[in-house]
Amino acid sequence: MAPSIKSAPINKVKKDNFFVRFGRGIGEWFTNFGKRFADGSIGTKLSHFIFGAGNFYHKQYIKGTMFLVLQILIILFLVLCPSVNGTPYGYKALANLSLSNVTEGGDFDPNTGAFTQGSNCMLMVLFGFVTIAVIIIYIILWFKSIQSSYKADMDIKVGKKPTTFIEDLKELLDSKFHVLMLTPTCIAALVFTVLPTIFMISLAFSTYNQQDMDAQMTTLFHWNGFHNFVAVFTGDGTLGMEIKNRFFPVLGWTLVWAILATVTCYFGGIILALLINKKGLKGKKIFRTIFILTIAVPQFISLLAVRNILGEYGPVNSLLQNLGWTTGPIGFLGLNAADNEYLAKVMVVIINLWVGIPYTMLMTSGILMNIPSDLYEAATVDGASKTKMFFKITLPYVIFVTTPYLISSFVGNINSFNTIFLLTGGGPTYVGYQAGGTDLLVTWLYKVTIDQGSYNTGAVIGIFTFMITATITLVTYRRSKAYNEEDTFQ
């Protein structure tokens, strides 16, 4: 008998953690930066101080002029400090970002008739972040100017001529067309999404509260660190005990609502798709059209119509009273303070089925048509029942394909403002509290900011909401088969 040969153990390569990779990346970046400065031409070295110097050195005059003009404009912006309503941009905006140098204002000089304008802290913070964004753009242009010159150095080194502006433009319209199309989108995202988001997040660390500012007859606010976050657990601050007593109940209902709304609409849509796509069923187009109508009609119209139907004086309550089944109107949607909170919660989950199921039905219908028929044929030969085929073939396949949709649907339900606000308005209300029985974090945030002007507290609620949704999304998706086995299905 031949001796058995034991295979050598396979040594698994241990991956470095994020911090080690990050540190190594920074080290390599500085190494490459120094090497580029040492090996580059005179023009490349000058590009570290004057934008476009390397392009002028390589006779790329149009590109060099563009870099130089942008550098001059940004420097003038930072040094000259243009102002809006007395609040400056530039380096002064960076100094004002600390909110340590603010003036009350409002004084009237009877001799000169001049009115002293006080500091506008909101503009000071906003302009400070805008200035930081401009500085980041300056740094990006600085790198691009150096890279452009160093690329020309490398072209010359291999015996090629530096590319002209026309050649760069043709490349931008061909192989780098994605850069041309994505750059305006990135700029728009920075201006209209990133900057406003950073500004709103910063308010969570401030005393920006309209009620306190009106009571003190002032337009000033200051930074207060993590005080607003601590107030969620201690009850300090403007909203005080409301935040402490209502935050966790509202958070709990938000998660319960998101789970119920997601699960019911998801599996309801799958079941409906199976019924409509069943072989031998007549009138499939009619059934699909009926359910698609709920998508065609704007959601807010459907929700407001249901609110009127189930309202205190709506046709449902009127019918129940005329039949003698009830002695008074039933608070289906918790529109009054005395209504039953749990009935309102059940009703919003049921009503949400009408506006949520059709989306899953349409998506699942397409997936069902793409399931290989060989799987069902093999299962039939093996004697599997239809129920077993559903749980072993259909459902795993649908979940595998729709996992990203399932996660996004869950996150969307956490932020489902329309459904709750238009149906119940967050009610039934509690005496002394802004957050009602069916309020989600997002509807409560709306009330805190719009109705009470507590922008700092609203920003805190928004940050907590983001942390919850981001954590659930990342953890769930990273652990799903749709992420780990995206090219296979078993």
C-alpha cells in the first residue's frame, strides 16, 4: 500500500486592518510626492508654488493659463475677503468660524442716525465652511497642476511629445468621457448636498435655538460641544424632559414601523406576484393595471384620501354609526388626543400595504420570469411539493436578487415622512410633548425644527437617525449573500 501523503497546511494570509493600511498609504503618498519633486523638471518643481508653471515650461500655454488664473482667483478670494450682509468670506471667515468674536449689535446712534448691525452667526458658520471647501478645491488644483507637469516629464522621458490642449480635449471626449460627465455632478453634490449637510451637522454642536434667541432678544449663538447629545439622556436643554422621555419610545416605534412596513410589503408583493403570474389565470393585465394605479396616482393624494375616508366625520365612521355598530366615531388614525395609539399604529401599517405592495409586485414579477425552469423541473422529478419549491427555490432566489432593495426599503421606511405625517400627523398627541404616539424620528425632527425652531436639537435627532440607518445598512448588506456571493446563486 502506498504511503499516504498529507497535504501541507495552507497558510492564510492575514490582512492588515484598516488603520495599518491607511498609515501605509499615507507613507507611500509622501514617498511618491518627494520622489516626484526630486525627479521632476524645473517646471514641475515650480508647479509646487505656481500653478501651471510646469505647463508653461512644456509649452502647454492654454492649460498653464487655466491653472494660473484659477490660483489667482482663489487667492484673491481668500485674501480680499468679499462679504455678504457684512459677513466676510476668506481667511476672516475661518477666524469667525470659532464664533468667539461676535457682537450683539442693534444700537442706534441718535447723532449720526447709524444702526449697528450685529453679527449673523448663521452666516459666519456657513461662510466658514464655504471657505474651507474653496481651500480643499485649491489643494486639489495644486495636485492636478503638479501631476499635469510630471506627466509631461514622463512623456518626454519615453520619447513622446507632451500632449496639446486639443489632444487633452479629445481624450476628455473619448476615453475620459466619464470624467467630463461626472465632474459637474460631483461639484453639484458638493454645493447642494455636502456643504448643507455639514452645516446642519454643525448646528448639533451649537446653541442655535430660535426660542432661546427670541427670548433673549439676540441673534447670536455659540458652540457647546456635545451638550445637545448628552441632553438626550439627561433631559437638559430647551426641550428638556421631552427629549429624554420621548426619544427612546419614538426610536422604538420607528424601528418597529420600519420592520413591519418592510416585511409586510415585501412578502405581500411576492405573494401577489405569484398569484398574478400563476399559469392559467385569466385577466392578468387587468389585475396588474389595477395595482399599478396605486403607483400612478401620487402617494400624497392616496394618503390624504384615506385620511378623509377614515376620519372622524368620514364615510366609514358615518356608516358604522348609522348601522348602530358604534355609538361614536372611532379614532382610526389617532387624529385626536383621546384616540387609541395602538389602533392608529396598526392602521398605518395596513394602509401602507396599499402604497407599498405594488412596487414589490412589479419587481418580483420580473424576477420570477428569470428563475431557471430547470430548477422546478428537477424538484418536480424529485417529488417536491409546491410549498417546498417555494421555500427552497423561489423565495431564496428572490431574496438573493432583491437584498439591496430590501435594505433600501427598510431605510426608506425609517425615513417615511409622508405616510405618517399625512395620515396621522404623528398623533395621538401627548400633553406637554411635541412627539405624538405615531411620530417617527423624521416627523418628530420636522416638528422640533419647523414648529419650535430648535435647530440644534433637530440636528441631533437627524444625526442619530443617520447613525442608525447607516449602521443597519452597512452591517446587513456586508453580511448578505448578495454582497459576498454576487456572481453565484445556490
